[in-house]
Amino acid sequence: MYKIISIEAEALQKVINEGKKLPGVIMFDEATGLPVFKPFNGRRRKSDRVIRTLEHGWLKESAKRYKVYESIPKELGVRTVCKVLNREVFEVHEALERAVKK
């Protein structure tokens, strides 16, 4: 069984004719009802930079945000969890101040 897939750009046709891999997705075009190949954009997302690794998480920096992740086990109890959170928030403050000064 053969299916006809339309490829819109000539540059993409050239890549396929050369035998190279081309990441993308095949979707049905609602207007024609035929499958159409749409390549993925060539841009890759930058990974986040780890500023500080905490006892129960991490502090990362992306292009637009600072990300703080905490995962504290329940077995420690509520009082200990609160103390751990306060301590780690203080560490995050210090790490951000050092990172901004650089």
C-alpha cells in the first residue's frame, strides 16, 4: 500500500533525496485531506544552568527564570520540614546574590 505525502519546500525535498534524516511530523491537511510532512524547527532549547544543588533540591537559571525545586520527605515531620525550608531558602538567597555579582 502506497501513500502520497506532500512535502512543501524544495529544500526539504533536497535533504530527503540526499538520504539524510529529517525530523518532523506527518499531519493530515484539513483542506485537502492528504498527509503533509512538517519538519521540526532546527532550534534546540538551551538547558538550564545549575547554580546550586541543595540538600533536598536545586536552584537553576534559565534564560528568563530562576527555578527552585524542593522535595522533602514527610517522615521528617512538619516542624523539621519548616526548618529545612527556611534553611534552604536562606541558601538560595546567598547563591543568587553570589551568582548576580559575577
